[in-house]
Amino acid sequence: MADAYDLVVVGGGPAGYTGAIRAAQLGMTVACVEKDGPLGGTCLNVGCIPSKALLDSSEHYHYVRQGIGVHGVRVGDVGLDLGAMMARKEKIVGGLTSGIAGLFKKHAITRLTGTGKLVAPDRVAVGEQVALAKRVLLCTGSEPTPLPALPFDGERVLSSTEALALARVPQRLVVVGAGAVGLELGSVWRRLGAEVTVVEFLPVIVPWADGTIGRALKRALEKQGIVFRMETTATGAERTADGLRLTVEAKGAAETLEADVALVAVGRRPFAGGSGARELGVAFDAKGRITVNDRFETSVPGVYAVGDVIAGPMLAHKAEEEAIAAVEGMAGHPVHVNYDVIPNVVYTAPELASVGLSEEACKEKGLAVRTGTFPFQANARARCLDATEGSVKVIADATSDRVLGVHILGPRASDLIAEAALAMEFGASSEDIARTCHAHPTLPEALKEAALGVAKRSLNI
């Protein structure tokens, strides 16, 4: 006889395990289906977490080699132990995945190991086993988007997964794609000694970012030695004895780039292969995403979907919020995710963090706005840290003064953006932020000063 559950979650990534835990808290009996290996999905195992571990380690290495002398701290010869760096990364990942397993045990969530396939609206097959479910939540995530001209081979043409586990620092790395993944991993290997060239089809990097902030990040990365080839297309690659010879094209002219390895980071695509969703009649849009209503229910009653497999930015925190909202809706609670206040971060150095509308998006919508900016060069804490590159930009409605967007390039921008997101969630005006007392000396004072700047009242510039 098949085991029966109130909810079967298909996928154990950020959306899946968060949704499973919340459902258990709400009193549901829950099973979570995940293929062989630890829980946590792409984000925890081969994405967000290992990349941040390497970003922090490589930043320490670069800082000791290049920047600690300004503080009057002298060090001897500095060496790189890449194996130890990778081992630290794996230890962090292992600790966190074990933590999720512990939470499943705490909340009496059953893990079903294998590939979950919908065979009926209330049945999920996992190998030879069938789980009965009052409801099913699909959280099958996404996968790296391949380029037909540069198919992944795992050795020379890499996805982000392989680029997180190189056995040695490449002498020459070509990154195809100037989004968050490409810039972050390009930064890691540049700090560790690689020559890094970024090839980007568009005229700008991180195209979702506010234009002034995105251009400033590009200049900062160029100063670190990353070379950008904008409005350039990668059209092919030939494997050589010791690397790759990539063909690129810009404005009709073709040329070649030599590399040890190439990282293709042109985005991710929804992954629902093997889930049985299409066969069951679940509707998909033209981009291969599952369509859902405002309660995250698909076209098949009782089957829900959240995260990367539906429309919206492919971000772990967006997926988690959707999963929580979906299961709370199943339990009779209100369902709400504020898509206007989802932060986006690029964890380079300096970091870029953004929430809300860019100035360009405001213009496209015909919104009249006022803006305030404040450079970290004028922030006392940033000066003490010797991390003065970048600025904060606040965009407010010209009539109501309600904050429409905040964009930060600078130290710990990923942490600073939380205050802006909270302010926007509660409908704050720039005056509200400007009138809020901030501790001194701290980096968040730059946000206060930028908010003051909306009314041309910044105090320290």
C-alpha cells in the first residue's frame, strides 16, 4: 500500500525544503522527493553557497597580497593552497546540507530519494514507490543554459558547476556572459591569478541593474584586470592540445581568443524534465515555464509550482518566498509575494545590490522621479575599511516621495540592501529613511545620505 501525505514536494532545493518545512509547521504530513545526494539543490550544492565560499576565500587571498599594507600590516610570502580552499568550500556545503537533513528530522518530513514523476494529480512515483498526495508542489528548479556553438563538455567548456571545482587556476579563462554568475566566478579566478576575458552579447553588463551602477561596476572590474568584450558573440570553439581556441564575432568581424577553459554563463532555463508535468497536462508558457495562478496552482487542480520553474527572476530567495506563500495558501492563509521588492545581488568586490525599479525602468513607465546619490568615498566607515569604491542611489517618486528603487555598489552591498527592501515593503518615503537615525560610523549611513540627497540635503558632500 502506498504511503499517503498531505503534501508531496518534488525537489529539495531552496523552494522545496523551505516549503516542506513550512508545511510541516502548519500541521501537514510532508514528503520531499530529491534525487541521490544531499538536500539543498543547485543553490546549496553547486551554486549560491559554494560560489560565495570561493568569493570570500579568494577575496582574502587578494586582500593579503594587494591591500593589507595600507593598514600597516606586513606579511611574508603569501601562497595559494587551492586544495585547502576547495576543501573549506565543501565543508561549508556539507555542514549546511546536513543542517537541512536535521530540520527534516525535526519536523518529521519524509525524504524520498530518486526522481519524482507525476503519474496522476494525487500520485508521485519515485522509482518503484508511489506516494499518494492531497497536493503536490513542484520545485524542480533550473539548469544552466547551453550555447549551441559552445556545448558543455565538463572539461574545457564549463558550466558554473565545473567552474566551482577546478583543480588548478587556469592561466586564461574566457567567460561567456556578463551576468551575476559569470562576473562572480570570473572574479574568483581573476583574484587567484587567471587572465579573465568576459564576452558579452549586449552593450552592458548585468542588464537588469541601474545603468549608472552597472557601468561603475564594469569600471571597477576592469581596474582589477578583467577584460570585457562587449557586443561580442561567441560563435564556436576548437579544442587544442592545451586548451581552447574560441571564435568570437563583433560588428561582423571574426577573431579568435585563446583560453585554457571557457565558462558559459549565459543564464539558466527552467527544468521540469522527468517530472511528468507535461504528460499530465500541466500548462507551460512559450519559455518552458509552468504557468500558475495567484495561488501558485497549475492548470491541474492540486498540483502547484514555485521557484525557477515558473516565471520571474531565478533567485533562491524569490523561490523560498513563493514556496512559503503556496503552502500557507494550501492551509487557508492569505497568499502574497511582493515581486516589486525582491533584492538582486552580484557578489563581486565591490558588490552590486539592487531592489525595485532602475532609473531606466522608471522612465520606460513614464514615472517622474527624483534621485539622490552618495559616494562611499564620503562615508567614514568605508574610509576606515579602505573600501570606498561605489555609491548608493535612491530613486523616489517625484510627487509622493515613495521609494521606487535603491541601487548600491560598494562594500557589503548585499547586507545593506536589506534595509532598503524593508523600507520599500512598508511603503517608505525617502524622507522616512533620511529621518531614521543611523549609528555612526557605519556603512548604512550612506543610504541615509542618499535618501537625504533626494531632497538635495546630503550633509557630507
